Amino acid sequence: MKAIPYLQAELKNAPAAIEGYRRVVAKYPDERDAKMELARLLATEGKYDESIQLYQQVLKAAPDDATVLDNLARAYTWANQPGQALPIYKRLLERNPGNAGYEMEVARLKLAMKDYPAARDELASLLSADPQNHDARLKLAQLDQTLGRTDDALKNYDALLKQNPRDADALLGKAQISYYRGNLSKAETSASAAAKERPKDFDTLLLMANIEHARGHRKQARAWLARADQVTPANPEVNELRNRLDHESAITIHTTVGASRELDVPAQGDMRLQTYATTIGYSPRANLDSYISFTSLPDQTRTSALCWDDQLGGAHCSAAPWMFLFRNSFHATKTLTIRGGAGFARFGPSMFTPDAMAGATISPSKKVNLELDWVRSPELYWPTPIGIHLGFNENRFIGGLTAFFSPRTDFHIEYFYSRLHTFHAQETADLGQGGAATFNQNIFHRERFSLDAGYKGLAYGYGRPIIGYFTPHLYQNHLATGRIYGKLFGPVGYDFSGGVGIQKVDIYKIGLPASTVVFGPWKPSEVVTPSFNLKVSSHETLGLSYTYYNSAAGATISGVPSVGVHGNVLMLTSDWKF
């Protein structure tokens, strides 16, 4: 009866061997060898609970049998029960002090239990007794790498490579450390050597793909990903990097068409504007994003209060420019991104102006971003809310700080300083210095329904001597904000955002002494934007949004805000990716 399952096991027919040994144990319950072999086969087939029960039965008859204890400990280890296996190996070590195999198993189990200090002590003890112990040195190096002790890890990897320059595990470990330190040349040297030794090792292939991606070699990165796919199909890390490569190498076209109306602007009446903008984006390298933008903002109002004639007889209006801009965003390091661009704009029928922008983002940590920007846009002779909202103001300096308290909580503050032309001075004047603060908390996040809440505040004054900077704040607006967004059904998504609060406008009265300021009352302020998007295909998304606002300061003929104004904006957007 024992011979038949024995031969089945020799022929690698484990299910038949297991059934044969079951029949033996059923007829001869005290048959030790059959139980041991049945327990071993069950463990190899992943049936750990039954295997453990059989070893425990045998152990009752022979409590000190080292072979049974060893096999039982292995079964517990394979069953991912390190807490049950560890006492057995300690018991075996008491009977066999200095047994390197048992000591190594103890170290592995402590690693599995994440008792890293104890595991490190065990591995160091093994190496002190036997400096040539490859497994102990490799585990210690990998543990130090996990703990961030990369210098110690590199010393052990180098020691392993002295023993064997073709050690694939040591080469991979060195490559990983070099990669995360940003030394891509060293990382590529070690990782490619590891790939030669183990051409089907998934971790090595994926690391090579990441290294080539970081070096900006998209074609080579895709080739390594294809090899990794053959080893481990449909791996999420491979899919994530491939999607990133697709996104980076895609050409994106973002187009906006809109109609805006500003109501009851003092001394101007209603303003009706059309908006058109297109931005084409492309990443020629992994660390470089390039954009070409065209924007047009034709003015349909054409009132005398909004336009003036230059010496050549050309008319210039508050919001009638078009502009062209080419800009780049260069990711110099993981902590520094540099932006720059130039172009030109036409303002009115006879005036062209240069256009430029520059800036940088500094990220000393994942939780803090510092942004510095300078933008020179077409001259805006009247600081209307719509015009400023769409970016048509000259010489704007911005400094911002964003703190990410958690993945769902962020806080942003900024200072801005603008120089604008005014009708009153007929020259560039300091007009608009202030600050803003935004706090947002994601309260609930699901695919179909997400909820955010926060605060948005804005305050600015004028740099003219007649009033002074922030003395007082000429305009203040404080909103409690909220947002509800998610997937409505099928390819349709929704996004409802807005805020309610209070605003105040303080004015300088023409004809009164220069120091006279009239403090305005606090009034309600609100803004609401419902929007919907339709994913037409994997390459195209359409959007529709409407905004109503009563949260902006209107301008008088002197360029000074006098009242809060309201208006609405209708926008159609299209996003294409090729």
C-alpha cells in the first residue's frame, strides 16, 4: 500500500500520492512514515492546516523528534504563521547551539514578524561567526536597505560582489540604491549587469524600465516593460509605468470656448465678452513639458468708458487682446521645476506687445511646495474681474506656498503684485497688491460621490501713496467653499463647486482729500459653478460649465474698485489626447 503512493510521488503525481497515503493512514493510524510523507505532500500542495495536524499527531508520540519539529516549523512558515514557527526553531537551537541553518530561519521569521532590530542582531551574529555566509550577508544588506541604512547596505553588497562579481541579488540591490539616490548612470550599470545574469527576473526588468524612463529614454523603457510583461503578465506596476509613458508622450489639445457677461459695472454698464483659447501640450523628454497657447478675448461692448485712442488713432479697450505663448516646464530634479515662456500679444488694432512668463516650483518635501512666478500678459487698462480672472494683466508677480497636511488636506497661501495701465494715469501704475489663502479638506471620496469643504479668502489694496498698501484693504472677500463631484452614470461625470460668504469694498473718493477713504459695508458674496463632462472616447473628453458670481470688485473710471459686481460665464471645453 505504501509503495503505490511512493511511486506516484516519484512520478510527480501529488494528488494520486496523497490519496494513496490517506488510504494507508486510514487503515494503519499508527503508521508514522505514511503520516510524515502525507503531511509533506499536503504542505507542498498548499494544504497547510491538514499538514500541520498530521505533524502534531506524530509529535505526540515522539515529542523530541528533531525531524518532526523541523518539518512542523517549515509547515508553519509556509502557512504564514511565523509566530508558531519561531518557538519551534528556538527549541531546536537549544538542542543544537550554533546551528547556522536554524539561526538563519530564526532571523527570517523575525523579519517576517517585522521585528527588525532583533532580526538584524541575529544576522550580525551569524556573520560574526561566519563572514562568508552569503544568505546572512544578503539578508542583512536588504534589511539595511529597507531601514534606510543605505551606506551599510552598500558595504555588504560590495562584500558580496567581492566574493562573486556576478551576484545578481547584490547587483540589483546596488542598482536600487543608486536609482533612489538619483545616480542613474551607476544604477544602469548595476541593473544591466543583474539583467544579464537573470534575464527573467521581474524586479530587475522593472527597475531597468524605471531607470530608462528617468533618463528620458522612452523607447528603451517600453522595451524593458515588454520583457517584464512576458515574465509577469498584467502586473499593476508595469501597467502604471506604461500608462505614464503613454501620458507623457501624448499630444494633448485643450480648447475652451466661452461667453461672459458682467452686470452693472459702474460707469460702464453691462460687459459682454467672448473667449476662445487653445493649448497644445507635448513632452519631448520625460523631464520636459512643452506648451503652445493661443487665446482670444474679443470685446463686444465698445463703450467710450472702456476704450481710448493712442497718438496714432488706434483704439485700445479693456478686454480686447489676443495672445500667443510658447512655454516649457523643466523638471530639473525631484525637488525643482523651472518654467519659462515667451510670445506676443495684440491689444487693439495697432498695438503689439511682448509676452513672457517665468517661474519655479521648489518641493523640499512631499508635503510642501513653494511657487514663484512672474507673468507679463497683454496690458489690461481696466482691472475688470473677468479680465483679471482670465489672466489679462501686465507684470504680475506671484509667490505661493502649498502645504499638504495629509493626502486629503491642503493649504495654500500666496502674495501677488500687479502693474496695470489705468485711464486716470495713462501710464503703467502699481495697481493691485494682495494675498489669498485657500484651505481644502476632502471629507469623503468615492468614484460616484466625493465631498470637499474649505475656505477661500482674498484681500488686496493699492500701492499708490494716496491710500497705501493694505491701509486699508480696499477689497476683501471671504468664502466658505464646498464641492461635490464624481461619476454620474456611464461616461458622464459631474462637478458642483462654489462658496458663500461676505465681501467688502473700501473706496477713494475723487474730489475729496487724498487721504479720504470711504469704508464700505460688508455684503453677501457667492459663487457657484455646476459642470459636467462627457468621456466620448479614450482620447476625447467634452465639458460644459456655468458660473454665477457675486464676488468681485467693480472698477470706476479712475481704476479704483467701488462696488461688488456680479456676472456669469458659460464655458465649453474639449480635451483631446493623441
